[in-house]
Amino acid sequence: MDIIESFDALTVGQEFDFGSLVMTREEILDFGHRFDPQPMHVDEAAAAAGPFGGLIASGLHTLSACFSLMIRTGVIAKTSLGGAGMEVAWPAPVRPGDVLQVTGRVEQLTPSRSKPDRGIAKLRFTGTRRGDAVVVLDVLTTVILRR
């Protein structure tokens, strides 16, 4: 995967494949116990009796895991000056053993008017369950990038 050297190297519509990750039962339980201790994330019996019919990953866990995979590719490491916000949706649950494919797309590019050495990029990244191609995470993030 190409490393983006500057804001100006991006184009609207440009797509990225960040690879895949497995959401394991152990990680789901650990994250749930540490950060989101709702029954559907930490108690398999309660989760089985709940609305999802079984243990599911916290949406925050899914977001963190997919975001980490994207960042670890280094694709914007040289240019990123940090985020300015994100819109997140979790259209479907993630279960133990699910393999998530993480992709990205440049949605919008706006050169900064007040700081000519940077620009603002709207990047959409998506986590899709590999087995059935169901989108489980949809994020539109705003990132400030060096020009």
C-alpha cells in the first residue's frame, strides 16, 4: 500500500484496502470487561437471552480494532496532524470469530484557507464481515493533513 506523502497526493474517490482482522471471543470479553461492561459484551448467558441472541463485540471495540488496523498501515502517518471529528454507525453486530475487512475511501478534500500548509480530508472507512459481506462499521472521519 502506498504511503501518502502529502494532502495534495490524495484524490477524491481514492480507495484503500487496509487488510483484515479477526474479532476473537477472548478479545470481545476482555474489551467489554475493561471498557463497555454491558451484558451483551461480557456475559455469554445474558447475551444469549438478549436481543442479539449471543455475545457481540462492543461497537467501541469494533471501531478501535478497525481504526488501529488502518493507522498501523502507515498510509497517512507522514501527513496526519490529527482528527477533527467522526460520524460512526454500527449497522450490524460483530460476533466472536468474525473476520472484518477494512477499507477506506477519500470522500472530500478541502485545502485550508487559514493555514496553507495543511488541508482537511473526509475519509470513510468501513468494516465489512468477510463471510457475508455485511457492513458492521461505517465511519466518516475528518482528518487534518500536512500539505
